[in-house]
Amino acid sequence: GQTPLQPARACGARFPRWFYNWSSQACEEFVYGGCGGNRNNFETKEECLKACSSPGKTAKETQLVGLRVLRSKGCE
């Protein structure tokens, strides 16, 4: 899956944000520069978890069953 772009120096912003990491199967914090990036960019950990996690399923089940839905929500 994709990870968000690192902060762009030309943009100069430093917004704390969260992204879903497929490798760790967790929402992780990063600093967003305000320009570019992708939809895997959430303002809060709660928003990331709500959009990207599948409680009660194993990591493999989440990837296989929910991949298409999760991609549509920006979790890739």
C-alpha cells in the first residue's frame, strides 16, 4: 500500500495526520506538509480506524475481504 508523502518543503505546513499502514495493520501518525499526498490522510486516529480497520477480523481477512472497500475510503 501507499504511504503519504513526506511534508513538502515548498508548502511549509506541518499538520499532524494519520495514515493506515498495511504492513503493521495500524493507523500511524505522520506530518503532512499541506500539498500533494493521497487519500490515506486522516485528521484523527479515530477517523483512520473507523475508515480502515475491521474489528474481529485477522489482518489477512481484512486484506482479502475488505481491500476494495478500504481502497475506496483512502486506506491504501
